[in-house]
Amino acid sequence: MAKELVFGHQNPDTDAIAAAIAASYYLNKKGMDTEAVALGKPNDETKFALDYFKVQAPRVIEKADTKEVVLVDHNEAAQSVSNIADLTVTHVFDHHKIDFKTSAPLFYHAEALGSTSTILFTFFERDGIEIPKPIAGMMLSALISDTLLLKSPTTTDVDRKIIGKLAAQAGVSDIDDFGIHLLKAGTNLSKKTDKELIDGDAKSFELAGKTLRIGQVNTVDIPEVLTRKDGIKKEIEAEIASDGYNGFLFVITDILNSNSKALYYGSDEDKIAAAFGQTLTANSLDLPGVVSRKKQVVPPITEQFK
């Protein structure tokens, strides 16, 4: 019988990959037979973590070839595997807003913590299951990534408590030094095409019957990214036309100064601007203090589309 697949969202970030690996290991220890897979190749930041802790990247799938699956770091169908409608979800571990429907009972744990890996750590700890050093390293990397080294507004006291425990289990003595190297590994954008830039961490959201695509990229130099604005616009407009999105918001985040600038193309410009109390100027918005898509971008936009 085929293993039950465990995976995060499309265009996986470090938490999506790490949480899949950690959840699969945890569930196998609880008597299940699972395999961690991914819905896309690891990004540069995740590759850094995988190489650092000598962990093999999960195999990439486009469709799930098993009837039952486990979702981590997402719950929305638009962000999941292409044939999700034909599958039975048995477990969900997530820390995002809930837009999930099911026709059968399942295990569902959603909690507003900084990362899904934080949530999974609490399960390991509760059940007395030791986390192997490489997996602890990946979970540490995910917590650092999703909370921007505990600087994101999504950070909780639970994350602050757990990060030291994960670091100890992973053999990382200097969390700040490791964290800076990890985050900077994901900011080398020079070799990425404009399409790779907008798609690298993009997610789709269904809002009042409309599909909004929200991408985000981390950098240490926003003006440098904006020199590619014409190319970014061209690729976004091409995706809107080919994939039927109503709009595409591309958020460029300065991880050192905790600020963002966003480019928006599509319909409902007034709603996007109103979500942040601004007016679009040349398709752009200044977003001072904004670093979290989950907490500072999606919620105000969702309110505008109610």
C-alpha cells in the first residue's frame, strides 16, 4: 500500500518543507506510514538549510498518487496539490487563516503561532518523541524564516520559548548568526528571472468570488528590486491573462529594516489601496512596518472584499 503523502503549499518556503519532513517523521512514530513530499523545488533559503543540516530534499510532485494526504502549513485548496478535490485529508497542521471544507472527520490543528514547525514541536514534546538533529535543524530554520528571526509581528511567546530548545537539539550555538546567514541566503535575487521572482513565494486567495495572487520576496535592497519593475509588470500581467487572476500583489520586503513596498496590477485597485489606507501611485504602495503577508497583508485585504 502506498505511503500517505505529507506536503505543504505550492511554491514551498522553508516552513512548508520543514513541516512536511517533521510531520511525516512524527506521524510515522505514531504508527502511520507517510512520506514527506513537496509541491515545488526548494528556494535558495531552504536549500541553505537542507545543505547545512545535510537533509535530502523531499521529492516534488504535481499530483498526489494516494487517496489520503496530510496538509501542513496550508489548508486552502487554491494553494494545495492540483488534485486535492479527489483526495481525503486525514490531518492538517497549520497556522494560517482557515478556508477548509471536508465531508469526513479528520484531525485538524490550527494555532496562531509563528510557524507550523513551532506547532509540531509542541506535539513532539507532548508525546515525548525525540527529534533527530537534522529535523530539529530544519524546524529551527522554519521558525527563523517565518518570524524573520523573531522580528515579525507573527512571533509569539511560544516561538521565543521554543527557538532555544530547537537550536540546542539542532546543535546551533549562535541563533542570531545562523539566522542571518539563513535569511540572507534567500535574498540573492540576481540570478532569478522576473517570473521566478514573482512566483517564488506566491499564494492564491479566493476572496468574494475573486482570485487574488499575493507574492512576496525578501531582500536587503528594495530599490534594486524595483529597477526590474517593467519586467515584473510584464510577467504579472501575463500570469493574470493566462491563469485568470483578478489581481496580483507583489510585496517586496526589506528584512533588515522591516519595511515593504508593493506593486499591484489587476482589478479592484481601490480596495487594495484602501486595505492599507493609501492611494496607488504608479501601481505601487509604501508599506512601512509591514513584513508579514499572513498577519499584515491578507487580513486587511480580506476585509475589503467582504
